[in-house]
Amino acid sequence: MRKWILSVRLVLTVALCVAILAAFALMIYAIAIKVEARHILQDLYQLNVGTSTDKDVQRVVDGHRSHLLPTECDAGRCFYFFEVRNRWLARLKIEPDARLQAWIAVESGKVQSLHAELQRDTRVFPTYPSAGVIDEFPVIPNYFRSGTSHYLFPTPVGKPYLRVVIDREATPEQRRRAYALSLTCLVKPGDKCDLPCDYLPLAWKDWESELKTSGFGFREYYPNRSRCQ
């Protein structure tokens, strides 16, 4: 009987150690992918549309080859795509599928546009995941243009994402706020991160202020937005 009890204790101890090691490994994995995503976003931020060269882009490519997707080049224009996913956290059902996607468009040896997007499959909207999206151009294209601002929010109110569009005439502070993409939702356990403010908290405040100035505001949309203050 005593041997049986000792055997059970041994099995439980081993199982507990395995569980602790697995949890530790997943924690290290989450930290690693969040750090890599942060570095990609920071390197993107260091580029300047219209002036950074293909050599500047090559340094970004060399630093993140493990997350570089196939490059698309055609007629002197190249797109460099990067992606960081929470693959193992999603497979183990610890959190929904989430990913940071970024790309750089280069034409005639100069950076022509930058894009960064953190999205998470929260299923709160049928056609698009919850997300924060950043686009930067030398001049904002007409399909985004609204008035004369260089810091835009072309997002229908009520969507689970927020898109921010800027150009090189945006102020340094506007650009900083646009790129303040929170990466917590890349590795956050559970099913939260269902509001745009979870992804772009500073841009969310600017968007809300702009809507209030126009006399619209969020009204009945985003009923759980109290946490966004």
C-alpha cells in the first residue's frame, strides 16, 4: 500500500513538473514573439516614406528574415511582407488566432508606403477581425482622403477595428500616436481584445475627439468602451 502511495505521489509530482515546464515554455514563447513583433514595428517606424532607401529596407529585411514572407517584385516595385503569429497559443486554445502583419512598398529605390496591422480573431464581427491598422504614405491617396488632414481615421463607427492613415506632413506627435500599436493582444490569454482601443489606444482617443467635435461621437456603439478611457 505504501509503495502504491509513493508511486502515485511520484506520478503526480512528475505531472506537476511537466505542467510547470510547459507553462514556462509557453510564457517564454509568448515573450519571444511579442519582442520580435515589437522590433519589427520599431524598425518600420524608423523608416521614412519618400526618403528611406532600399538599403534601409534591406537592413530591416536582414534583421527579420525568420518572419519574412515571399517578396513580390514587379516593374521596379517591391513589397516586403513580415508576419508574427501566436501559432502555438492559438493551437492550444489559450487564445484566439492573432498576428502582426507588416509590409514595406519600395519603388525606384525609395520607400513609398508602410503598413502595420495587428489583428485577432475575436469573432465579434462576421467580416473582419478585431484589429488596429496603420497606413503611411508620402501623400494620402484620394480613396482615403477626407478634408485636408494628414492624420485620418477612415473607419466606419461600429467596426471592431481602427484604421489610421498618415502621410509625411503629419506632425511627429501624430505619427507617434498613430504607431502606438499595443501588442498585448498578440499574446493575451482569453477572449478579450474586442475593441479598437485595445490595439490603438492613443489613436482611439484622437478619433473619439474628432467624432465629438463633428457632433457625432460613438453614441450607442462600443457599449463596453468604459475601459478605453
